[in-house]
Amino acid sequence: MYYIYYSALAYCVPYREDLRAQYNSGNYYLSVHVEHLRSASEWLAERVLNHPAKYLPIFEKAAKKVVDEITRPRPNDDPVKPIQIMLTTDRSATTIRELDSTHVSRIVRVPGIVIKASNIIAKATHVRIECRNCGDVKDMTIRPGFSGAMLPRTCDRTAVEGEERCPMDPYDIIGDKCQCVDQQTLKLQEAPEMVPTGELPRHIMLSADRFLTRRVTPGSRVDVVGVYDNYRNYSNGSKSSGDTGTVIPYIRVIGYMLEDDANSRSTALSKEEEKQMSELSKDPELYEKITQSLAPEIYGSEDIKKSITCLLFGGSRKELPDGMRLRGDINVLLLGDPGTAKSQLLKKVSKLAPVAVYTSGKGSSAAGLTASVVRDTSSREFYLEAGAMVLADGGVVCIDEFDKMRFVKRLLPNLFMRSTHVCIHKHSFLTQCTYTDEDTKLTHIKSDKATILSRFDMIYIVKDVASEEQDSRIARHVTRFHQNITTTSEAAQGPIDADLLRKYVNYARRQCGPRLNPEAKTRLINEFVNIRSQNKSTRRTIPITVRQLEAIIRISESLAKMRLAPFASYTNVEEALRLFRVSTLQAAQNGDVTGMEGMGVANDNEEVLRAEKRIQKRFPIGASVRERVILDDFASKDFSEYAVRKAIWVMLKRGELEHRFQGKVLYRKR
């Protein structure tokens, strides 16, 4: 058996060279693909997959022998370091909830998201013990994973006649003679798209050792290749009290298959499917067909559906020479009257996006949205557990009923949309969790939160306006669906099937990173200057800033990505400008997003100045007053709440006012 493994490695040139390079660089491991092993010996591969506890040590012993031969001569004739074998495989994945007794002690491939990563600890692999009475020495081998070993209760040395027998529990561990390796404990959870409707996600513990530690962090999506095993957990850590303990399953990791981003999370497409995607991209009516396929049961809202379509495809992410990253993700906001299908559109997005997390603002905590710092019950150490936005890394986060959240929690997505990072500071625990390629779609948000509003590329004010003709069309559309008059699946689902659309979105995001062509660039520059300079003589000028310009660029790129084009054309820019006008610009002109960065009006500044002067006149230096009283008093004088809050904020920044009593009371300093 040893010779077979040795031959498989020794006579495979790529693995020999890889093993030599890895060893010389100080990385004492070798990654082996099971299918390559199968091509050398089908019998050998099956033995490794079905009996890894027996055959993996033999494999590693053979790898050490090969290293000993290919690295000669070595300086000072140093002994060869142990080699760790890491396995990858193309065999079908098994979800956490599908693991059962048939998988025990076998190699499995389990996909999921890492939600916990512990600190590195030392795990003993060989222990030397010595009897404190007679000096008898023994060596013990410890199984990898969570398994341990019990010290012998009695001394094994043959008793000499006339000598007193050694007492019970005579052995002590000789620490400096033990061999240890690094070990890390991880927790793997099912990805949101794998969880059946109405059920909680399952999770399982992982044990990684040696060079498999520090490979993944909370939020990483991986396919874990490992041995499905179990260990016995004793209450209070006692094995001598008669407690039989609880058998807990876990996976001993022997390889990772990492997913770098959401684009790599779907299964690879066949050549026929890629050809189908290419043909679909050439359809001249693709844009309209995708829009019609998005929630066909919802009548109207064509522009909103087109904006959501752009959100699904997203723009192009860019990295500048100085390392700064510009997001390519599109953020859309829907707010307005109840009963306008905002939540239905939200749920439809969560089903069509390749990776999506749907959550409600009313039932979400700050830690549930971002990440939490949790204390391990056994080791008493702190570790990170990922929340919804980290779990949706590379996908879409859908947050419904956003206005039901407390204001502090409502500010959290602002950081993600701006820098795509999660920052945690708790228990002297400061860290950042990278959160890339994130598309966020929020609904029901109050319009006076300027900082949050400025992060959205498109804002729609959805109003339920009474119109006899429109109401009649909506009623006929709804009753037709309820009467099930539409019998064909094509009409019920739209021109493009949902599964095909999901594959196409993922394919486009993976294949395309379009940029503006020269013609589109010139058109965008001219329109940007034109919007900022128009109506200069009027008092209600609506300017746009660079932030809105970048939003239009992202929308243009998403339209090009929709047809798998390498460049965004003049037509794409025209459509992006139209969507921006009917959404954010229209909302700003109606005064629905007053206070949003880049969307203010000239009269606002005058009102803020008047409110500031009135505060100075109304409250003398040294006076204290509740902020709510100021807001109510000024509201009775026809001041908008936005202008009063902005005036208070300006005076706080200048040091004229300061907050007291947990921010509820304002004190006039000067």
C-alpha cells in the first residue's frame, strides 16, 4: 500500500515539482486532486475516500519519502519535515442537513459559510508520559480532530518481586517531549439559498489543523472537504463521573475549495448552456423581456422593475492604482404608500439573485445585520459570528420595513454601501470584515436621513394615486391572476424562465466588466455639466454631485453587462440618465428627499439660516432646553424639521451648542 502511494507521487512530474517548490518555500503540504489520484489508481482513490483514517497517514508517509529523495542534498542533512496532504474533489456536494450515518468516517464535500473562527491552539499529536513512582516512560499517539486520549490509570511496567506496586494514576506528561500542531475550530453554516422555506439554517463544527488553519475567516463561502466524524462531549469536562457524554458530529478538514466571490458560487455551465446565454444576449428585446419576467404578477411599475434589473446585474467594480476600490454595485430605495407591492418586489429580487439574504428591519438586531462578538462557552474566548450582510457577501441584501429599526441600527447599512466593510468594536475587539460586491435594496425608510439616502443610486417614491383608468387596469390584471385565466407557464412566469434568468444574471456578472466607450463618456460629461448649470436664475436649482455621476455610470455599465457587451454605449447612457431622472431627480424635484446630499434646494439654506438665527435669539447663553421642545416650537412657526435639525447640527459643530443627558437636552454654550 505504501509503495502504491509512493509510485503515484514519485512518477507524477507535476506533483513532484509542486512538492519540491512547496517544501523549499517552507510550506510543508501538498494539495492533491482526488480525480488525479483516481486516474492513477481507481482502487487507491476509493480507499482514501472510504477509509481516510487508515490511508491518509500512509499517503503522508509516502509524500515524506518522496520529499526526502527530491530535496537531496539538504543543508546539514536536516531531517525531512512531515508533509500534510490536502484533498480536493469534484464529487457532488452534500449539504449539512443531508449528512447521516452512511457518511461517518468517510470523506465528504460540504458547502456553506464560515460563521465562526476560533484562535489557534496547540493540539498534541504525540505525548510522552512518565510514571512518577518508577520512571517508566511511554509514548502515546493522539488521533487528529477533536479526539483526545486518556492517561493509563495504572503503570504498565512489569512488577519486580519484592517491589511495591505503583499507585493509581501515576503518569505525568513530559511537556518538552510532546509533539504539537496548530489547530483551529470553525463553525460552518448552510448558505441562505440552501435553507428550505420556513426552516432554520443548520450548522456543524469543523476542526482544521497544521497548514489548514488561518485559511478562512467568518463570512467566507467554502466547500469543505473532510472526514465526517463525531466526538463525545462530557458535561463539566468530567469523564470519571460516570457521564457517558453527548455524541456531537463534526468534520475534520482535509481541504478547502474556496469561493472568491458570488460569481463562482454557481455550478459551472455546460457548453450548451453557455451557447444559450450567448444567444440570449443577442436578443434585441432582452432588456424588455427581463423586465417583464421580473414579478409579472405585479401590474405596472415598469421603471422600478428596470431599475431592479440593473441592480441584479450591477456595474463594474474597479480598483485604482493606489489600492482604493470603487464599488460597482447598485443600491435602490423604494418608499411610499402601503399596498404598492414594494415588499413583493423585494422578495422577488431575493429569489432571482444568485446569492441573496432577505430580512425584516423590524425583527433584525444590529448584530444580526452585521456581525457579533460571542464568547465561547468552553474556552471563554471571543470570536466573530457573521450576520446577514456578511453572509450575503457578493450578493443582494433585501431589508424590508427599514423604518421599524432604531435609528442607530438604521445607520449600519450606510457604512456597507459606502466602504463595503463591516467594523466591529466590542470587548476591546476591533476588526473589519470585508464585505464586497454588495447590492442593498431597502424599503420603507424615512426621508429625513440624509446620510443614508445619499448612498442610493436610485430612489423611487411609490404613490397610490387614484385614477379610474389605471385602477381599472390593475383590477383586471389582479382578477385575471386570481381566476387563473392565464394557463400557460410562459405567460405566468414572463418571457424568460426564472431559473434561466438566474443563470444568465450570474453568467453576466462573472463574464463581463464593461467600461464607458468614448461616445458614451462625452455624452455623460455634457449631461452632467448641463444638469448642474441649468436654471441658474431660479432659486430652486437641483444640482447633482460626483456621487450621482458615479451612480449613472454604474447604471450604464449594468445595461451593457445585460447584453454581455465590453463597453457601455451612448444608448446605455441615455437609458441610465432616463432612469436617474424618473427616480432620484424626480423625487428631489418633488421635495421628497430634501436634505439628501447633492439634492438640496437653494431655499433650504435660507431656511436653515433663519432657524439658526431664531435659536440664537430664542435661547440665551447658559440656557438648557429639550431638543424635542425646540422642534415642536419651530414647527408651530412653519419651520421644517429638516431645517431645524440642520441648524442644530451646524451649531453643534461650531461649539455653540452641546448635547447633555444622553443627547436629549441642548445647552447653549456661546
